[in-house]
Amino acid sequence: MSERPQPLKAINKFFEGKEPWQIVTMTASSVLALVWAHSLYNAKECVTTRLRKEFFRWLRQVPIVRRKIDEKMAEVRRDFKRDVAKRLAGVTIRRELPQKGLSAEQVAEEVRDHLSLGAYDWKGGNVSGAVYHINEEIGHVACQAYTLTAYTNPLHADVFPGINKMEAEIVRMAINLFHGDEDCCGTVTTGGTESIMMACKAFRDLAYSKGISNPQMVLATTAHTAFDKAAQYLGIGVVTVPVCPDTLTVDVGAVRRAIGRRTCLIVGSAPNYPYGTMDDIKSLSDIATQCGVPLHVDACLGGFVTAFMPAAGHPVPQFDFRLPGVASISADTHKYGFAPKGTSVILYRKAEFRHHQYTVSTEWPGGVYGSPTVNGSRAGGLIAACWATMMFVGRERYIQMTDEIITTTKYLEEEFRKIDGIFIFGKPATTVIAFGSKKFDIFKMAEFLHKKGWSLNALQFPSGVHICVTHAHTQAGVAERLVADMKAATQECLKDSSQPAQGRMAIYGVAQQISDRSLVSDITKYFIDSMYYLPQPGDADE
Ligand SMILES: *Cc1c(COP(=O)(O)O)cnc(C)c1O
């Protein structure tokens, strides 16, 4: 018998004197343990998060805790319903199809009634983000285009070649704004979320094609929640990276450390939604190039502003296809592209990337079916309205409107910085200004501003409030009124600074303190439910 190598001898020695059944059992359990360890490593959530979830799941099963939670949740649902009933007071609630159709005038009248519901003067510029311009002329041109094309469906390219051409032109005009070359390509989608989801799908499938079975994306805590949504839909893991506490831009060193064998995508924001700060896209691009990982730049909010800022005399750092690591860009035509809601673009450096975005079914009895985006039938009217807006506004007017928006933002930032008691988060790069306070509960201030008619957005971890400045805020007197109300609000909050927020804004402070995040999730689901709630007599006081 030949001499056995050293490791085998050791193994034989280990099993010496053991029964065959023992050997089988030990082998099987160590294999199972390895599989389990591998699944932990490949999991989409880290171990502490899961342990924490398990703990709360267990706690919720304790009867007394369960009862308390059920009571509280019933109250929450009742409150949400009551809010809806209050908001809808005065309009007819319709539960049945009208037996005989209403007249065109009646329909228009009812639409107007519905539009007049709601407490905020959004046309007057009292709302953060949401509506990006108030201009009847631009709106008229877009709606005219929609009227002409509302029933077209560019899924059928042979029937509506003109709509396909318009889509291709929107994509090409956007590529040129972001300095892409002839190889760049893209598609129009229904919004920023879909653009982001499409990029995530494309780079997930690119990773699959390279044999990575459990791809992950590396993104900052401040990256838009659409990436998390995409991860939930598409089964991609998320590795979250912190932002630097003073600049509120992604910690570039941490991004580099987070990149591994499974990374399918790095994400940078230009700028991000919460603070409006711009990640260092140049450094991210360098990392992407060195590591051979694609970089997606989320310019959903900023894209159509940053593209015109240099020409408007407001320099911005480079963030687009001029940086070699940038593989894709998302930009929303329905934000600062000023198109009606329902369009955005996703752009890629190479055709190969866009191919991974498509879905194709070759075996369906309904025929070989290929489609570029999430939708099957597509709204040609939205594409035409977007195209019409871009053609009508044109480069000069985009530059002018961008200048008006940025000038207003800079005025607001400057004035906010003068207000004692609040601070600005980082350096606003484009149109978002986020503020907080070390002296009082910032949601108390938000509550005060809400009472003055302002709808601003609440931020958490840490507590803050932001305003996304749109063209609606450039209307005469709006910015000055906001500054005056901000000053008055700060004065008010400083008077009794130990008192936390009361009223509707208090919820944002409370939500951060609930350590069982599944409860926050449940409450959010009840809120969404309430959007589909139609009040019935006697309902709200059940
Ligand atoms: C608005 C926004 C998105 C998502 O776009 P939707 O059009 O709302 O789906 C993505 N990223 C940023 C930074 C945004 O502000």
C-alpha cells in the first residue's frame, strides 16, 4: 500500500474507531452547516437586522403586547379614515357606474370639483417639489399633443412609427445633454422609479450573464428609495454605505471597501433627494473603472437642471457620460424637463446594457413578444406630450428657467443661513435645501409652516425638513413669503424650545423612535389603504 499524503492521514486518524453511522452523520451535518453558513453570507440582510426582526416578531406574539398593538393600530386606521372623510367632504362619492352617462359638461364640472379638494395652494408655489412648473402656455402645448395622440400605442411600431420616432428623439436629445456619444442609447419610461428599476434590471442581468448568481448593489443611505424598491422587486441585495456627516455626500472610501465579487452596480446621486447634495461622481467613476463595475448616476431630480446650469452661469461638477465609469444615467423629463407627469429617461453607455433591460418571450402562443420597459401597451400620448414640451421650451428657455430656479434656491439658502436656530445640511448642489435644528424639534417648525400653508418634506435619521425648489417658487413674492414665515416659525420654536412637536408633523418624530420597524411599515400600509378608501355614512366614527 502506498504512503497516504499528510492531510488524509489526519482525517483518517480523526475518524479512527468511529462507527460508520457516526461518520455519515458527522459528514451530513457539516455539509448542512456549510450550506447554512453560505446562505447567511448570501443573504439580502445582515445578521443583526435579522436577529432584531426575529426578536420583535417574538415580542409581538406575547398576548399583552399583541393586544396593545392591535388597539393602537385600530386607532391609527380610524384616524386615517377620518382624515380622508375630512378631505373629501362636499363631493359626491360614487360607488356605481352611472346608469346613464353624464354629459361632457357635468364630467368637466366634477373633475374641477375634485381638483379643488386639498388644502394646499400648489399653483401658488406652496408645495415642495411635486409640481415643477406652473405655466399655462407650456401646459397647453403638452396637452394639445396629448389630445392628438392619447389613443396611440407605440408597442405596435408598425402602426405608430411616428411615436417611436418621437421616443427615439427624446432619448437622443437627452444623451446629447449628458454628453454621450453615438454608442449611447436608452428608453423613455413612465417615471424616475421605472428608469431606476430598469437600470437595476439591466445590471442585474449583466451580472447573471457573468455567472454572479446573487448580485448586490452598493449605494449610499441617501440614494433614492426607488433603488430599494427595485431591489425588492428584482431580488438584488443592497449594501448600504454611509454619507460623510458634514458634506452629506457618499463616503467614497466606504464605497470602495463595499465592492466585492457580487457587486453588480454602484449608485451615485446627482443630487440626492433628502439633502440635495451631490455625490463625488468623479471619484465614483474612477472606482467603477478600476473595479470594472458599472456606475449608475441618478440624475432623476437634477438631470434637466444640471444640464443647463453651466450655460446659466451656475457651475456644477461633472457627473455625466464624460466620466468614463458612468454606465447609465436616469433623468426625469416629468420633473425639470417640465413635461406632464408620466415620463423619464434611462440612458446607457452601450447597447449591450440596454439589451439586458429588455424582456423577450419566444415561446408564447400569442407570438414572439419583446418589450423594452415594464409596460406592455405604452402610452403614446405621454411620449408625444414630453416630446412636444421639449420642442416648445427649447434650449434657451430651459437655460432661462433653470437660471430662475437656481437663483431663487440660492436666495433661499442665503436667507436660511442667516436665521438663528436652524442649520443647513451640507451644500445644496441644485434645487433642494434641507434644514434642521440643534435648538428645537424641527418638526415643530414644520407644523408651524404647515399651518401657514406650506407643504414641505420631512426627513428622518436625523430629523430634518427640506424644500425642493421648483419653477412655481420663482413666482413673484413666493420666496420672500417663505423666508418671512421661516423666521417667524423659528422665533416661535425658540420661545419654548423644550416642547416637542404636536399635531400632524409630530408623527415624523414619533416614527423614528419606534424600534420595531415592522410597526412603522404596517402603519404605512394602512396609510396607503386609506388612499383607496371611500367614506361611507357613519364609517369614520366606528
Ligand atoms: C423623484 C426622484 C426619483 C424617482 O422618480 P419618480 O419620478 O418619483 O418615480 C429618483 N431619484 C431622485 C433623486 C428623485 O428625486
